[in-house]
Amino acid sequence: MKKFGYATVAATALSAALIGLAGPALAAPAGPGNAQKMIAELQSKGYTVIVNRIGNAPIEQANVVGVRDGQTYAQTDSATPGDSFQTRVLNKTVYVDVK
């Protein structure tokens, strides 16, 4: 019976990790664009945005050259023993490269 419990926990954690990693890739806008607008859009969707700057142009004049997934922090647990496991995302990070 313990083996079944461990297998259930492992399967839940794996599926939560896969779901958590798929989110930023789908939410990131495609193609180059205004850096300030894209950063604001990602932050409004709940992402923690880390900006990597190339050059010294003001952010208002910079363009996005890349968006990369960052770490997603999630917590999986059950409220009471015997309940099914639930996963909630605590923090999502995305890296924005601007030039």
C-alpha cells in the first residue's frame, strides 16, 4: 500500500512540474517589440520578470530580443490525510532580453 502512495505522490509532482513549465512559454508574447510594454504585460499576467539588458539605452527605447522561461515554484499537498493532492503555483519567473 505504501508503494502505491509513493507512486501517486511522484506522479502528481511530475505532472505539476510539466504543467508549471508549460505556462510561461505559452504566455510570452512572440516576436520583437517594445520592451516596456512587454514587461508590463508579463507582470500583469503574474510573472516575475527579470530583465537582461544589452547596451545602455533607456528601457522606453529598448526592444525585446528574447523571452525565456524561468523557474516556476509550486506546492503540492493535501488539506487532510486521505484527500487528493492539489498543486498551486506560488511564483512564475520569465527572463526578458532587451537591446
